[in-house]
Amino acid sequence: MDFFIIGVSHHRAPVSLREKLPPPETLEAALGTGEDRNAGWAESLVLATCNRLEVLGVSGQPETAARAAAEILARAAGLSPEELSPSLHQYYGLSAVRHIFRVSASLDSQVLGEPQILGQVKAAFRESVRRGRAGALLHKLMHRAFRTAKRVRGETSLAGGAVSVAGAAVALARNLWGRDLARARVAVLGAGPMAALAADNLRKRAAADLTIVSRTLAKAEILAAKSGAAARPWTELTAVLAQADLVIAATAAPDPVLTAENLRPLQADRPDRPLYIIDIGVPRNAAHDVKRLKNVVLRNIDDLNETVWESRLSRAEEAAAAEALVEEEVDKFGRWLARQAHQPTLAALARKAETIRRLELKKTLRQHDFSSDQREALEAMTAALVRRLLHDPLVFIKNSSPPGGGCQETQWGCAQRGCVLSIRRAFNI
């Protein structure tokens, strides 16, 4: 059995493709229709964030399983495998282990050190457990991933002062506005986690005139109370937009809530006052045609890369330290996998030796008239002799590279595997 990961993220897929991806529960349902049994994976987990959707699985045929998962993902997104293929990333074996460790530690995020990622990874694992998709290997892997993330947070400053995607959106809004946010009228669309982070960052940036607009007024009021903002119902969106200078759109709506059609009437009332819109929704909250409106400046989540680049550069040293910790944990996990892979050989060798010991001891006891004390002494002596004889070969096997294909080790590692196979042949196990 080995690990595989296949999915889509901000590294290779633009937001125009990512917004077509299904919600995680839809993909979970598609994976549970019986196709997973045909694909041959034993355990699986679906990880979804605003910038990625991935399937992590355990399979005896990881490449075959990954292809099947990619086809299911494409169908769930309403795309052909050929359309999705250029945007897919895939990892196998220890490369998959390294990837999930890096994701959990927020080393693979659009915003380096983003603290929300670990919570999303844990939520994905809980859902896998709830659905009965997580077995022993996935449990071990994910808990090691959580431990790795904890070490990165505790032993480096990677997350110190870390910004989120929402924080980067606020920084971009400030850059576009070009003035103190205390002089801007800012509207946040939505009241979910991303909107809450945006509102919190705006509060820290001293945005004095802040309005939260949500389809659920009660949620908007709760968030507004925390942020020192005003809450408005969705029915008053047009009035809010007419007054706003900056808009951060962070709703979970499946279709655009801002279009050229509903923004165009506002243009007459603000001929010389631009409206800056930062859209961090996936799917996008603002339709593409909004960009064509006069005095409207639209940026989406992919436009944050320039904003976060300076933060990434400032964290380069901490990121290097974090990467070293990840490699250390990957190495530890690889050694654990090697021991697990050799358990059948260890058990078979011990059984073989014990069977021979008992046969020879029984033969000897039949041929001689030993007292009970002598019999006990012989039993203890032969058992100790077998343990001593097996010690070195068992230690060698435990420390050997894992058997099977997918070699990523040195030639010495391959030679070790050959020796383990030779041991199995020599002992007929």
C-alpha cells in the first residue's frame, strides 16, 4: 500500500478553473458511489481550501487509483479529463507525504504561514473519519502532519504576524486606495470565515467606516458587533455600493453577486469616484464583465500574488527552517513506513525459527530422559539461542529500505532490499 495525492491548486490553475471545482461534499459523494472500489484505494480524504481541492488516498496501485480519482474529479467539475489534466498536480509515496506535511504547515499556501490552513486540514480528516474512509495508515499520516505543523509553528516564526488571504486582500485594497483606510468607506460582502478575517484586518487597519452586508442579517450583525461595523441586509446592497469606496467580496455564493448589469446604474452617481472591488470568493463573486465598467477597478484572488510576495521574501529564512523540519519529519515517517513494510518478513522469520526450535527440541526430549528442571533449562536455552541468532538479521531488515517499486533511495537502499529478498528466499519464507 502507498500514498497518492491528486488535485488542483493556485500553483497551476487560475481562479477561472478553480471556481468550476465541486464543493468537497460533492466530490466525497462521487468518490463513494462504488467507483472507489473499482479504482482500488483503501483509504481516502478530500481536502478543500479556497485555493485547492485534493484527493489523498492509500492504494496498492497508487497510479491507477490517482487516474481514477482524477476522472471522478473532472466529472464532478463538469470537465473532461483532458481539460483538467494540465492543471493537475500529483504526488506518490514519500512525495505525497512531504506534500501533505507542507500543506499542513502552510508552506504550500498562497500566503506563506497562513494559520487557517491547518484547521481546514483537520476538518478534512474529521470528515474522512466520519465517513469511515480513514484507516490505520491515514490516521498515522495525518497525525504526523499535525505534529509537523505544530513543530513549524512552535520552532520557527513562520506564522508570526502571518497574513491570511483576507489580510492580503485588505493590504491590496489599501494599496489601491492609496490613502489611510480611515478615510475610506468600506463594505464587506459576506459574513463567513473569510469575511470575518477581512473585517478583523480592516478593524486592525483602523477602517472607520465599515459595513457588513450579508444575506443573513443576523450573521452580519454578529460580525459587525465584533468589528465595530454597521450591518445591512442584502436588500440594501445597491445603496451600500453607491456609497462605498472599497468593496471586499467574500461570499460563498455559487454565482456572481456583482455584475455589470447591477453596477452600471451606480456609475451616473459617481462619475469621478472610482469603486475598488477585491473579490476573494471562489467561485468569483464579481463577474468578469465588471472590469469593463468605467471607474471600477476589479481584482480577484489571483491578483494577490504580488501583494503577498513581499511577505514571502521577508519570511524566506523562517521558511527554510520550516522546510528543514518538514524533511526531518518526512524522514522519520519514511523509516516508520519501512518498518511497517517489513513486518511480514520479520514475523515470518520469527515463526520459521520458532518452528525449527520446537521441532528439534521435541526430538531431543524424546531421545533422552530429562528431569523437569532440565527440560525447563533446555527450553530457556534454545529460546535464548534463537533470539541471539535472529537479532542481527532482524535489526538489518528493520533498518532496510521498504520493499517493492517506487524506489527513491540510493543504490545502497536498493541493495538492502535485495538482501531482504535474499533472506526470505534463504529461509523459504
